[in-house]
Amino acid sequence: MREYTTQMDAARKGIITNEMKIVAKKEQMKEDELREYIAKGQVIIPCNKNHSSISPNGIGSMLKTKINVNLGISRDCVDMDMEMEKVQSAVDMGAEAIMDLSSYGDTRTFRRKIAKECSAMLGTVPIYDAVVYYHKALKEITAREWIDIVRMHAEDGVDFMTIHCGLNRETAKRFKKNKRLMNIVSRGGSIMFAWMEMTGEENPFYEYYDEILEIFREYDITMSLGDACRPGCIADATDTAQIEELVVLGELTKRAWDKDVQVMIEGPGHMPLNQIEANMTIQKTLCHGAPFYVLGPLVTDIAPGYDHITSAIGGALAATYGASFLCYVTPAEHLRLPDVEDVKEGIIAAKIAAHAADIAKGVKGATDWDYAMSTARKKLDWEEMFQLSIDPEKARRYRAEAKPEKEDTCSMCGNFCAVKNMNRILDGEIVSIFDE
């Protein structure tokens, strides 16, 4: 029997767990330094004791920025094998977390399959699954039934759960007084808002928060405090509803820490570039430095089909100023369920954003990859460049589709290649571009 209940409990007792050792090695960080961050709540290691296949990762602003991939079965796409292909593809491309957002069919079988076979952190949103599992009218679901679904997900090996408990009756009342252009765009937030309106009851995730914390403590699950009031368009960014919910999430963070439960805070969806830095500062202040998990933010509303780009722009800036965890966005965002290629495009965009932020904030070893690529480019070592590319297959394909006359150039510059000509002239050779 282990001497601690959660990673935070162990850290506070001075115990360095096996998970901490693995994460410290990945992050090139001293084990005791990492342990201190975990004890303070500034770093988390989501790792359910029932998720035996996991390769632990740490999330915190001083660590490498991690990315999450959303997927799952829906009424319009019930192909479990296809979704598992997306899971494997995401892990192969370096995604550190998978969120199963299934909203139709045999969700528990799919969730357990991911927990058994997937080495990435597994996250879920129990509120979605409750609607599917009980298969009855929303207003007929009881407070006890909402909580029972949380325990089911805990037993199944889920490492972190999004719990929408910041939207209580008081914040809902304020939301109705302060009109928005896009209302509530969070699926979980809209479901809970509707349930409270129809039943007249308090949000059970808020009312019975301490009971949920006991479940999380028992299984060592990380609390992902959901942003039910995240802005769904730039017009609603940093409004009363968003900030008031964040204040509540800050209070709930302290209550979780009192139970040794790890916490991360979910953040804004759509937000202009000029508001991102301030939002990261507000979050760190109100939520006491807990890791921040952002969806994007998407910095403009006009790009359906290209929202992996609008998200990557915002994500890079958010992570530079303190976000720890980026939820990928695919080209299919706002349009349809993403296919395997959409998932790939979303992951690549998110990885670029995360890496760019790691460079900007000086994460140890972040620039090593760039240095290696620059060295390969200087030597015109195409094979090395392919291997170092964030997407080697695409880099190889692009070059193969437009083969240059000279193997040591590309079809863009040919003999005008500045790298080739500088190498030659500095080696004392004659450069005669048109005669070669």
C-alpha cells in the first residue's frame, strides 16, 4: 500500500513518486524542484491509479507546453474503430492527452478501451456521458445520478475530468442580467444551465463539490475546473460572466488543494490578441498559480476551415504568458466532426504553437530542436531536415512533388540558393550562378 493518496499529497510529504521521476527526466528538471512545484499546485501530473498504460506527463507553465486532442463517438459518427485510429494517430504525433468527448452509443466500452491501450493522459466530461448513460429527459436526471457518473469515470481510469461547477445559480443569475452576443457556447455549461433553469436546483457539481473531491482523492484524479462561461466570440471576451466564473474557480481551487487534489483551470475560447496577456495574468492571480488549460484562444471569428490557424496564433501567445496546456483545434472546428486528416492538421498546428511558446519562455532544451534543424539546413542535408521536421511525411512529399534540377537545391531558388552559395564562397570556391 502506497504512503500517499495523490501526487500532491506525496509532494507535500516530501515523497518523490515514480511518476515524478519520469516527468523530471522528460523535463530535464531536478526531481526535488518538480516535487516543490507539485506541492504548491503549480505543476500537476494527471495519473489515475487505474490507468496502468499511462506514460506520465507534467503540466505547468515552467514545463514544456502540452497539448490535448478532443475526439469521441457521436450520433453522426459511431465508428469506434475510426475513433481509435484517431487516438493512435494523435499519440504517434506526440499529443500528451486525449479527451474522450463521446456523446452517443456505448461510451463506457470506448472509454475503457482508451484507458487500457492509450499511453496519453485521458480526460473526460462526465456531464456529457450522464445524458447518454441515463437516456432520459435532461430535467429528470437527479443530482445523485450526476455524481454517480463521476465515480464511474474514476473507476474506468480517467486521469482528469472537466467538472462544470463554476456556473452555479448565482453566476447563472448574473449571466442572464449581462447579455452576451453568443450566450453560453460550452456544451457542458449549456447543459448544466438548462438543468438548473428547468429544475430550480443548484448545480450538483457545485453543491456536492466536497463529495466529488473525495472521489478524486481516492483515485488520484486531477480536477479540471471547466469554463462554462468561456467566450464563444471575440465580442464576449473578458466579460462579466467569464470573470465572475473565474473568481468562483479560484475559490474551488483552494478547496481542492485542501484535500490534496490536483487542479487545472480551463480558459477562454475566443479572444482578441490584445486581451490574451491580461487574461493569463488574471487567471494566475485569481486561481493562485494553478496550471491553465486553454481552448485556443481563437483570435478571430471569421475563419471556418482554418480555425486550427486562428487557434495556434492565440495558443502560442497564451502559452508564452502562462498557459500550460493547449487544447488543439482542427480545421473542422465549427463545421463538423474532424476526420483523421483534420486531427493531424490540428495536432501539428497546436504543436507548433506549444513549441514556439516554449522557446519564448525559455524552457530548458526548447531551442535544441531548432538548432539541429538550422545546422541541417546549413549543410543542405535534406534527409536530416526531413527527420527533424514536425511533419516528416509532408516535408518529404513537398520536395518530391517538385524535384529540383540540382539535388543540393530546391525548386524555389535553384542555383540562386543563398545557403549553397555562401557555403561555397566561404570555402574559397568560385560561385557562377548562371554557368552551372
